[in-house]
Amino acid sequence: MADPLSAALDVQRRALEEMQEAGETVQVLDERLETMADVEVGQTPADVVYEENKLELLHYDPEAAGIDVPEDEREDVPILIVYALINKPYILDLQPNRSVVRRLLEAGHDVYLIDWNEPSRLDQHLTLEDYVDRYIDNCVDVVRERSSQGAINILGYCMGGTMSVMYSALHPAKVNTLGLMATGLYFEESGGVLERWGDEEYYDPQNVIETFGNVPSEFLDEGFALMDPVDNYVTKYVRFAENIDNEDFVKNFARMEQWLEEGVDVAGATYAQFLEDIYQGNKLYENELYLGNQHVDIGNIDMPVLQIVGEYDHLVPPSASKPFNDVIPSEDTGIIEYSTGHVGMAVSSSTHEDVWPQVAEWFSERSQVAVGEDEAESVDSQDTEATEPEDAEVDTTEGSPDVATVDGIGPTYAQRLREAGIQTVEDLAESDPETVAEVAEAPAGRVEDWFGALE
């Protein structure tokens, strides 16, 4: 039996050791907080090549990023990434060794990305028709024109994937391949928590938009966090404390926390439409979806389709994605299912080793086929074939060339102008910019460039 004095001294010794460890932890914590404040995200250099309302179309620059791909290994058909309307898109470019953008660039792909940015109060009435058939379509046309390709590759993430499916059904001639990453497409007892929470028996999205206008990011973030409250409010902070001495872990943690904190509001009308038509009505899968007066006919999706799904994705479980491949006519469909979650698909180190090389190769193989088959066709001829009957004639005034000859007016804009009676360069010169912008559904700045080209 130890004597009382020895026991007391032992207690004091342990207390002093714990105090010293606590002091060291506090010192390390101060250093780590400084580290967390200095982390950078979205570091791959990119140029803004198109703007409309709040959106920016980014074009990534591999040379500025220090990525050297031999010219004969560069793909001609670009990839347009359509991100979700929720959160910032830099989750796909979180850090150099965990960047989907960089993996695609390293594989020789020409990469564009739509950054939607924050909608204003004035944007609360924007619908899926605005996002899909106007914004995405305009961005696709910009990418097609810049790359001289009739059809491009699209990679959609989450809600951006669902909108990419809608777009591909409406404009199949412009889509060479369709990649879908963690994309919700089937909501009929698919097992997703969001599907159950959003059931029309319990939830009416109209109440939310009547209260807020646009749906606040905080409202959405709390809902997502409550899907796994123990991990999101307790476990991850325990892991942080256990790894506080690991500087790389702390940096990764900080980048993720920054992304989670920088939420983006969602346009109210689009939110309600998405919940009612996609989640509650399952209209996309059932081929009953309309955007405006246009039927989103999934029977048009005959291009190659690849789904990338996470086995442990609690936001969009595989059962909410995989059945879609069975109801589209494409004869070239595939699924990559990997042991990760919704966000891990973009940032997990293992997915960057095992999944994204496969995805990049899938796009490459089908882009080479597209170039081989279509290299003799121009962008204009492909689009004309898709939008105009073979015997269509453009009524041009003698001596005045077609409006499509104006620098910057691509095939889609030209067709809209012709339908409004602006068929020739002379017609354009006699019109006012405001009317032209309205009928062409083009940004005012772009229309000003058209008129500048006439001078």
C-alpha cells in the first residue's frame, strides 16, 4: 500500500503533466487557427469567358496551372461542368491534389465550368426553364463556338446533373457525352432521406418561398447537416481535436469548413419547381416533365451516359440515380459506383486515384469517336441540321449577307433572330439593341459587340 504522501505527490505530478499538455495544445491550436485562416481554395487559374446575369463561365488554363500536356494528347471536344445551384463550385477544385478540374486537365481535356454565384432578390422568379434552356444553352453555345465543335461533353454534379439531363433531352444535338456525378434522377421510394423529408404529405416548398423569396443558404445547410447530426455536430470536431498536430489534416479540414460556410441562396421559383416536379412528382424519370411549353423528352437522350455514384451517399443514394439508365434509349451507358459519400466523390484522395482517371478516359474515348465522325462538319452546319428543316431558306435582301455572318452571332442566336424577322445584316443594322437583345435572349454587352462589328 502506497503511503499517503507518495500518492498525493503522484496526483500532483499527473495534474502538472496534464496542465503542460493542455498548454502545449493551446499553443498548437493557436498555430493551427492561423493555418486555417490562410488556406486557399479554387487555385487552378481560369478566365471568365462569358457572363450573364450573375453567372460566370470559367475556362481553365492548364499552362498557367503548370500542367504540361503534349499537343497530340489534348482533346478537341471540351467538357463543360454544370455545378449545382447550392454552394460554391470550388469543391471541384478544393486543392491541387484533390481537384476534379485538375484531373481532367491533366488528362488533356479542355475544361469549362459554370459558376452560378448568388441570386439577388430580383432573381427569385427564375425558373428551371431559365437556368436550363437559357443560361446553360447560352454557355454551351459559347463553348461550342470557342472550340469549333458541334457537340460538347457535359459533366453535371448533383442538382447540376439533373439540370444537365434536362438540357440533354432538350438539345441532344449539342451534347456529345453526358457525365452525371451524384445526380438525383429517380424518386420513388429510392431510400433517400431528402425524398422522405420532401414528401408532399409533409412539406410544401411554396411556404418557404412565400416567406423568404429566395431560399436562404442557412436554411438548406441546416437541413443537410441534420441528415447526419452526430457526424456533423460532434464526430468531425472530435476528429479535428485528435489530429490537431497534423498540419495537412487541419488544412483539409479548414478548406471543407470554408466551403460549407459559403453557401449560396437558391432562386425561389426554381427551388419550388425542383421539389414539386422532381422530388415529389418524379416527373423527369416518368418522362412527364415540361419546362414552359417544352416537353423534356428523355427519349432524346441517346448520347453516351456515365453515372458516377457514391455507395455511402446519404444525400443522393445510388438507388436515386442508377435506375435512370434503364429508361433512356442510349446504347452506351455506364455506372461507376465507389465506396465514398456525396462530397467525398469530389475530394476523397482515393477517388482521385481510382475514379477520376476512369472518368477522364471515358470522356477521351468518346470524344475521339466524335471528332473522327464529325471532323468534316462545322459547328454551324451541325446546329442548322438540328434546328432547321433541310429545305429551309433564309430570305436575304439582295446584297446583304445573312445575320449569321456578323462576328459573334452563333447559330443559336442567328436562328432566334431570323425567327423574329431579323434575317440579314441590314435587318440587324436597322434594329435597336434592346429589341435584338430581347428576341435573341442575349446579354446586352454581347449585342453591343454585334452592333460594334457592323461599324
